[in-house]
Amino acid sequence: MSNMMQNVVFEDVSAEVIAMEDVQYEDVDTMTLEIEHYDDLKWQQGYETSWSMDGGIMDLDQQIFTNKPRIVSYKCIAEMGDTMDDVKWQTFTCMAKDGTVGGLWAAAESCFKQAKLALGDWHYFVEDFTVLDDGNLELVTGS
């Protein structure tokens, strides 16, 4: 063995340190961070829908409505006539277990899947919940 090889010392480095060698950080805006946060939650939950409500970054257990079960309804066009007066609607429902992001998102996911199966609905962005006179919620989606 040469004298050069006798002086070489290898440092024990973790897999995390090795993985971070190629990571580059860049400044991103708040909206990008929100989208990434909810995209991560979407994949963790195995959902098809995307949370797209205003309100900042919230965890699934974040309360946004009072903590009680609520019926969530989702109204979709079943048949379209020549005018908006000649439209047939179909409503899908699911019970949200509580008023958390997680409870509401799960109900929205169920409503979306029902509408997709029945009508081929493609509006997968959960954009809002309208509080109805009876305290239940109507899901507002976008595509």
C-alpha cells in the first residue's frame, strides 16, 4: 500500500447528509407553500380532490366550523338544456364527522367520487363550503 493511501481518512456520513448534497433551496411565495402543503396532505390521504380554500396552511385537525357533524351536499348538473332554466340537477351528500379540515375534506371527497361515478364530474378543487339556512353545508368546487 502506498504512503498516500495510509493517510486517507473517511468520515462516516448519514444517508440524510448524502441526500442533502444535491438539494437546492429557493425562495417561494406563500401561495406555493400552501399548494405544496395541501398536495402533500392529498397524497397522504389518497384523495382525488385538492383543497383549494383560502385560509392559509392548516392541518387536518384544524377546526374551521363548529365541532359537530354536518351534512355536506354537492349539486351538479345532470342534464343541460338549451338554457339555464332547462337544467336538471343532481345532489350528492355525505356526513362530515366534524368541522375540521380533515372531516370536511373527507366529506367533499365522498361527494366528488359519487358525482364522478354518476355523472363523470371533473370538478376536483374544494374551493368553499356555503352554510345553508339549516346549518348544513353546500360544497363549492372548481376545475
